[in-house]
Amino acid sequence: MRVVDTSTIDEVRIAEMAKELLAEFPPSKVSAIEFLGAQFDKGLAWVHFPVGHGGLGVSPKLQKTVNEVLYAQGAPNPVMRNPIGHGMCGPTVVEWGSEAQKSRYLRPLFTGEEVWCQLFSEPGSGSDFAGLSAKGVKDGEEWICNGQKVWTTLAHLSRWGLLVVRTDAEAVKHAGLTAFVVDMQAPGVEIRPLRQMTGEAEFNEVYFTDVRIPDAEMLGKPGDGWRVSLTTLMNERVSIGGAIPQKGTGAIAHAVKTWKAIPTELQDDASRDELMQLWIRAEVHRLTNIRANAQRRMGAPGPEGSIGKMESANLNKAVYEFTIGLMGAEGMLYGSYEMVRPETAMSFDGIQKAFLRSRANSIEGGTTEVMKNILGERILGLPGDVRVDRDVAWSKVPRN
């Protein structure tokens, strides 16, 4: 492992390192995989990760500087190909994985050579994640897993998955869970598409039938699954709703562009006022995420990520509902509902599709109702919901 003096790395130095990377590996002359591999090796993948695992052990705030320098010169964005891996699984592996797992998985995850998915939700336990029933049974140096997962984004492209199963049915529901890295091409793994109202099937349901997972692929220890999943979920909420775009970009930019395209005589004062209110909300959301990002000194998100995630969902739905209204009858037209297995998730492909897709924002990554509970209990200090199963073994809790 190379020796890096991180004590001298500040915003100026990190920008210099990004420029050195561009000079050594011009994005226009090398493949995306080669460039991203070099970025990882230089410690500029996730700068707050440990040295040797894609980072420099410095403040995560410096990642913004790296990204601004690289993307201005046309560098590839690792999130586009592997959004779940980059935003959720990578941070979980680096926090809970063994040295062997970090060395094996992080680099190809970042380059996009190996796509990842997370296998949490189940048909009978969506918002109540800790109530999941997929089972893992120890068998020598392996675990035999059976169960069904649902709403698994990009499972059809994934090489690896982050799987949580129940390994102790006699413990309370939060304590009996264990997390694993699972081979999505292993015998017994079956992936079926879930078609959305956009026509796409970026989501999937995944069945596990006697799937064998080596004990060495466990993240943490038996029973750590709940804590491992919290790491993933907090990063997921930041990944979905905690981005810090440039002012006036993203969904609100689509609304402004649509407004400018309609005839002047249709630009009434009421619609102009509504557009400005949405623009203000978008800017407040952006500034709130900047503040939340500054609080994540060591890169471990807390409940503040739920604020960004909740408002991101509400804002996206409001913006695209307004924008589709500006389009009049044209807003009812949609190219094709033919089922497509997409190569990435949440890609923008027109206002009509964005309007339909935005409905999922208040469900994926934790429903808006769950976000409100988290904010009420962990930030506002309000009394929690009544939980009659808190001290009851999972096997004794009534289920449908």
C-alpha cells in the first residue's frame, strides 16, 4: 500500500491531484474504465475512504472539489452506471467489510465493471424492514439462504448484491438479522422483472432457493444485519435526496426550460408565481443539503439525510406535475410503454417519463411516511410510534 501524507491535503491540493489525474489519463483518450481505475488508485474515488481503498482518509467535503474539476473536463461519472453500488453498497463494504472484501470489491464497483444491487425489501416487509422473513441457516462454512426480495433496482445487471436475511428467529426482529455479499449469478438466484408505468423494468423481484453463501462473505458478525443496513439506508437517502447540484439545475431546470418554450400569451402571472415558488424550494433544498453535507465530517450520514430525501421526493413530484401542466395536451403523449430493461436507473428521458417516474421517489429508499417518523423521533425528539413487538422474539410476532 502506498504511503500518502494526508495532513497536507486541502482544497487546493486536492484540486491539483485531480488535475494531475486528468493530465495523466485524458478522458478523451482513455476508456471510462481505465480513467475510473486510475481515479480509484489515486485516492480520488471516495476521498474519505481509507488509503488503498479508493480514498485518502480526508474530509468528504473535498469530494465536491474533485468532482467539479473532473466533470468540467468530461471525466466519466461512476454513478451513472452503478448508482446503487456507488452510493450505498460501496460505503457499506468499506465500513463493515473485511480487508479481503474491500480489496476485492471496491475497485471494480467504482469503475462499473461490476454492478451492485441491494436486497432489502420483501413483499411482506417493505417499510418494516426489520420484519423481513428471508432466512439464512448455517451449514459448515456456508449459509443456505431462502426467500424473496422485491423492488431490487438493476438486479438484472448486477454481479453482486448486498443481502440481509434472518439468521436467528428467536431474537427480537432487529437483532436476528445478518448481512452478506451475495453472488447474483449463484445457483438458486432467480431474477424477474417488475414493469413500471413508464414501461421500464429497472426494478426486479429476486428469489433465493437454497443459495449458498460463504461465511467469509458476511458483513460484520451474525446479528449485525440491522446496523449494517442502517449504514446502507442512510447512504441511500443521501444518494437519492442529498445531491448538491449547481443552482437552478435538475428538475427545476426542466420546468424553467418548458416555461420559456410556451407562447408568451400563455405565460400567466399565476403560473409564473408557482414556478418561482418551486425554484425557491429547489434552492432551499440545495442549500440544506450543503449544510447537511458539512455536518458529515467523517462521511457517515445521520438522520439529516432523511430531510433531503423527503423534500427531494416532494419537490420532484411537485415540479414535474407543474411542468406537465404547462405542456397542455402534449403532456398526455408518451412515446412507448413497451417493456425495456434499462442499463441505468432514474435516467431522464423527457418530461412525461420524469412525471411518471417521480411517483416512485416517495417510496424508494424509505417512504415519505417513514422519513417523517425518523425526523420526528431523531431530530425533533417527539415520542415514537407504539411498537408492541419491540421485546418479542420474531418467531412470536403475528404475521399475515
